[in-house]
Amino acid sequence: MIIMVIHGSMRKGNTYELTKEIVTRLLAKPGVECTEISVADLELPFCISCHACLNKGEEFCPHYEIVRSVSTALLECDGVIVSGATYVRALNGAMKNLIDHLAYYYHRPVLFGKKGMVIATSSGVGEKSVAKYLRTTLGQWGINDAMVVTLNEKEKRLKTKGDTWLSRNTEEYYRLIASKKPLSPSLKSIATHNSFRAMSLSEFCESERDALFWQQTGYSDKAYPVSAGPYKYAVGAIINKLVKISAKMVGRVYAKRKDR
């Protein structure tokens, strides 16, 4: 099994050390390989919000050659570990910049079935909100119910979390990937997925690339690409229908105003 690790910190401090501790334990497991990428080494320029990845395709991003190394590793792995440092109670800028460059995954998710873990640290506060954001991001990419590992300096000093805690999280994540069983999406994931599905296939969708993606992958006919159960599928179908109706109404109003 291949686990792709994104080190989101710009230095080898608490976030990096915690992530490496987990990676080291995972590598001791049979059959585990890790591909590690650090935002500090990417030298990725800031996203300029040109919308090229959304409207034309990710290959039109001005920084595509750098971003491609990350997206290729994401597509080839079985599990994804993403770490982020907490700067002023929010995700650090370098990691957010990489996520901005992968904005097309929000519109065209492809990482279904992969298992995720997010790691966030802080000097005392904010790591939980950072972890929540990273977990939501992985969910948008198609990675359901990612594990969360957080640590702040206060906990570290008080030694309230130690080796047993790390081993337990590592073991749980390893078993999750080894099972090869896809995790059922939450109702939030179902709602988000079907909203994008409806908007991307709407006649008023401005991105041909989005529409093409949903048609070519076969996702256009599915309430969700992995097993979710009849109840969640029904909810997805209803949301999809409602968003389609709303898109038509808004699109017609916009068209009338444009013709004036």
C-alpha cells in the first residue's frame, strides 16, 4: 500500500515531527510505502485565481508542472496524510496556497475510496479548527471521514499524549487502509457532491471541463461514487433535483438581465 504524505509546515518543527513520528510507525508495518512531499520544497508561487484550472483544465494552470507532482502522487496512492501548522489560529499560508492550486478537485473530485488522515499542531490554540478545515478539504476531494490527529504545545508539555496515543492512531489508520473497504460518506458529503453534480451538468454551467468530467467519469448518473446506502442515495437524488431546478431558475433570470 502506498501512503502519500503532504508536509504542510515550512519548517521541521512540531507539525513535521509529529507527522514523521506517524510515518515512521507506518513504515514499520508490512507492505507500506510512503511518498512524502513538503510544501517547503515545492517553491510553489501564489495562486493568482486565474480560474484556468476550473474553466479550461488543470493543465492550463501557470504553475502546472509543480502542481502535477502533487496531483499525480494523490492519484497513485491508497492513503493520504495531510499536515498543517497553525498560524494565528488558522492554516499556514503555504499549505493553503497548495490547496488553492488544487481548487479543481472541489469541482471534479477523484479521490474516492482513498483513506485520509489530517494532522494539525499549534503552540496552544487553533489546531482543531485547522484540522477541521483540512478534513473538510479532503472530503471535497472525495476522501470520506478522514482521521484527525491534533496536538498543541500545552498537551506536549503536560505529557497528556504520549507513545500509546501515537501507536493507537497509527494502528487504526493502517487497518483502515488495509481493509480496502470504502467509507460511507456523510450527509454533508452527499449534499455537496450532488450540488456540484447538478450545477456542473446544468445548461448554465460556464465550465465545459466540469461538465465533461462528470459525463466521462459516469458520476453524472450516481448519487455518490461509493456505497452510501439507500437513504443517503435518496437524499442525494432529492438535493440533485432541487439544485437543478434552482440552477434553471437563476439561469433564466440571469439570461433575461443579460439581454436587456
